[in-house]
Amino acid sequence: MGAKMIKRSVSTILTAALVLAAGNAALAADAGTVTFATGSVSAERQPAAALARGDTVLVEDFVITGAASRAQLMMIDGAKVAIRPNSRLKIEEYVYATAAPASGPAVVTTSNDNSSVISLVKGGFRTITGAIGKEDPADYGVRTAVGVLGIRGTDFAALFCVGDCNAAPGVTPGTIVPDGLYLMVTEGSIEFSNEVANLVLTAGQFAFIPLDTRRATRLATTPPVFIDDSDFRFVAESSAPPPDGSASPPEDDGSSPLGFDEKLGTRRAPDSSAPESDSTEQGSGSGRDTPTQSIQGIDRDGAPVDLTPGNSPDPGNRSISYSTGPLGAIDTIFSGVMDNSPGQYQLDGSNALTGFDNVYPARTAAGPATYDIGTASIGESGFDSMTVMRWGRWAGGTAAVTLSDGTDASQDLGTQSIHWISSPEWAAPPVMPIMGIANYSLIGSTSPTDNLGNTGVLGAATFQADFTRMLVDSTLIIDINGATWTAAGQGDIGAIALLPAHLFLGDYTAVTIDGVTGGTGVFSGFFSQPGATSDPSYPGGAGLTYSLQDSGGTITVSGAAAFGNP
């Protein structure tokens, strides 16, 4: 079987359920209705549409507000969303089982289908939870470039600044507002999570997540960007837009549960069922509590983590790619990628990977297997603190490999290695961009090895991601055993490769050895969210493993590479 067929059979096994789900996908459905709009408010769809009061917003719409423009939405589950100027939100998913559609025949669903997922791409919004979040908080999520928000029935606001908040109302002229995500909870609680740590905020609390480090910080006072609350006030449904389109929505008189004080930090008429703020935590805006000293720890990726709430964050999932060759009865090359839950991967005291689940090639089909370092050892390991990716290779001894049916497929690593690279922990997969091209730089790698016991050097490598076309391009230059190998190829991102959105698979279609063409190659990998990036819409890193073979099928070269700084 050729290398390309091996790679494709692996992806099919991993994503059969995904294909079935995609086959049942419906056309864009109603998500809510515009209850207030002033200035420039539009929906980016095919074709694009200006939005006014009474218009319907759809699943997959980008709702966009211009300068001095605002919009308010009533979602199908009763949730309210107030969108401030210069904002861009995408309605990723919105399904509510008992909702009556704005038009067309009723859709029969089950309660398990409930889902509300919104992505905050730019700007900010305030929302009051509807039925979906109240019935099952697990059905609700807000995605941002620095992490994911979950709720427990709440009223909160979020603002994502990327060099555009310095002139926001309430900010002192000349003040530089750091880029990142600002959060404020008025009622209930929210949970922010990313690959670094988790943070729970309750009523009257604030937090900031910097764009560069992505490490959440509690704030003891109201952030300047939230002091002017005009952009976050809800307008009664009977209210009309101001005649000149520039004034703030009418002030709330405080007689309803939507009333706030001037700093929008304390509700004047709170719901008596709202959870009280924990007196041991910082940042309560109520004035009832005295801030206490925060407790800082170190998470499993070596990054600081806030332990003030009194419990350590739970382990998260990791994306893992590996390569080796030949493996088992397969006499060709192989590279596989798979997401692992905390119970599937294992780390040693240095957080190097010592066990994981991934695909296993066979002549007829590929299936899952469990890999354990066994009697092998960590031949080398690497870590990048910016992308929080780790990589290494197992060498010597025997790696314990167990197939899904219990068959022992242990692999002798006396003359070859298993190369791996792993992402940081994540509670939810990275949010992937839908357009643009990013060029990544090589920031680390394992030493390439062949199946004859030789170790070489990865002299150069490039990696480009075209998110518009959902393609990746990879090149390699390797010196090993007195020969120079070069490889160039292309792969598919996400659903195009029948994979989750942040994974990719590809083929090296041009492989030469000392200038002689005819070799073959494959690669696989994942996108990783943290890292330095000039455009926060791009993932900060990418991890890749590869396997190359000469035209005679006798020499196989494998390795792992980490890329960052797009």
C-alpha cells in the first residue's frame, strides 16, 4: 500500500463520526432577532445584509458593528446580547429544542440538541443568559482568541482589545490599554479556560487575559474600558434609536433587574438567586469583602497558575502527533495525529510524553492503539515556552504497543525511534481562522533518525498555512548518514482531511536524496493556540511529525518539528 493510502485510511478511522455528522448538517437556521440597531450594523453572509430592528440573524452569521454603532439581539432561547461599537461576533451554533422558528415549519429536536456557541473576534458584548445556559451550562460557550468562556447562568460582559481600546469611553487620554480579553461578571458566574489555566469569576469580579501570555489575572478594580457602560446597557424593546444615530441607548432607571451603578460593577436590583461572591477571592465589586493575597502555583506545562479559588485546575486534552517507520508489519512510512484526553496520555516528572493513544497502520485498515515507552528511553526532548509545545523521541529498548483488540504489537526501537510532539493542555480545541495565510518559523525539532540506527540533523524547514483554502505547505532539508534529503509537499486542514478543525495531514510529493528524485513522504500535525503572533486570529504554533522513504523502500527517515512566530 502506498504512503498516501496509509495516511488516508488513518484519517478515515479517526473521523467517521465527524463525516456522518457533516452529512446531516442543515442549512443556516434562525438564531435570533435584532431588537435594537443604530449606526452601521450588518451580517456577513452570502450575500451580506444590513441589519435593522426586526431582522433575523442566522447561525454562521458574523454580526458586525461600525464606529458609533450598536446592536442588541434577542436569541431564540431568550438570551439577550448587547454588542458595542467596532465589534465582530460570529454565531457558530445556536439550537434550542423548544424554540419556535421565526419563519418556516417547526423543527422537531430533542433537548440534547441544545447548543449556543458564539465567537468574539473583535470588540465586545454583554449578554444575559437564556434558557440554554440555564438548563445546561455545558451547552453554552463563548470562544475568543485567548480561551473559552463557560457559564453557570449569568450576566456578564467581555471586551477583546487589539490595539483599538486606547480611545474607548472612560479611558484617560494617552493611556495605553494592554491588548487582551477583559471580563466582568454582574450576576452568576463564568469560567474562563485555556491551555494555561482555568479561572472562575463571580458577581462583581473582573479579569484580564493578555494576548501575549494568555495567563488570566484577577483585577481588584473596574478596568477603565468598562467604566463607561453606555455600550452595554440594554434598551427596552419599545425604544426607538436616537434621531441622530449617535447617542447612547436610554438610561435604565434601576427599577428593573437590568439596572447598574455608574461603574457597571454592582447590580442595583440583583436576582436573589444569584450566587454570593466568595469572600476569599479578590475583586469583589460589592465592597463587602476585603481582597486577600492570591495563591500562585505552577501548572503541568510549567506556567504560573492562580490557585486562589482553592483547587488545582483539572488536566486538559492534548493533541499528539507521532511518526516512525517501518512500524509493525508495515514496510512503508507512517505519521499519525490524534487528540488525547487526560486518561490517554502519560507524562513523566519532566512532562515528557511517556504514553499516548494514536492510530496504528495495518495493510487493510488503520485503527487505534495505546503506546507506552516500555523499556525504551527518552532519546531527547524539547520545550518552547511561548507555544507551550513539547517534543521528543523514544529510542532503544522496546516500546509497548497494544492494539484496540488487545493484540500486543510492541515495537523494537533498537535501530529506529518513535518521534512525537504534543500540544499544551486545552479544555476546548483552538478556534481556527477561516481566511488568511500565515508563514511559521522553525523553533525546535528532534534529531531525524533512520531505520538503520543513524541520527541526523534537520537543517531547515518551512511551514505555511492557507486558512482560506484549508491547505498547509511543508518543506524539509535533512542531512543524515552522509546524504542530504529534501522534501516538499502539501496537506489538508480539518474537515478537508476528514479531521477536527485544528489537525492536518499531508504528503511529500517531491522527495530527493542527493539530488536524485523518487522518494515519498507523509506528515501530520496540529495547530496550537498560544505563541507570539502579529495577528491574533492565527494560531501561535504548529506541531508536525514526518516520515520519508527512498525509492527502493529500504531507508526510512522520521522526525518531529515545532513551528511558531507566524
